[in-house]
Amino acid sequence: MAISVTPTYEDVHQNLTGALLRRAVLVVTGLTAGAANTIPHGLPKTPYNVPIYQATSGTPGFETSPPDATNLYYTTGAGQTSLRVGIEY
């Protein structure tokens, strides 16, 4: 099963340095349980912060590397095939 990412774009806010940050919530399905997963985020910029991570099935895993311009990196727990990630970019 292929990894599928469904974004919900939220708001834009300004941080203390004046930078404009956008927020999105990504619902990711089709993950391989108990394994390292590379997730194409599809955002127009490299994520700045990944403040929220929620397993939506199985045992929670963890972020294995910081996000880059194209991907998120998570290792899933036992039985975890989906997750929800809040991102600032």
C-alpha cells in the first residue's frame, strides 16, 4: 500500500522575528508498521517546526530525522499504519 498524505492548510502567523509561518495538518496513511518510513509532505517549503505528532493507530513511533524540502522521516511503532502531523513551514 502506498503512503498517502492529505493536507489541511490552516493559518498564517508572524513569529517574533517577523517571519511569516504557515501551518498545516497532514494525515498520513499507508505506513509500514514497525519500520522507518519516508513520507513525501508535498509542502511548498521546508518545514520549520513539527510541533504536533499523533499516532492514529497502533503504538506511537518517533521522528527519526528532521524534515527536509521534500520528506518527513518517521519510524512507526507496532501496528501503526497512520499518523497525524502538525507542521509549520
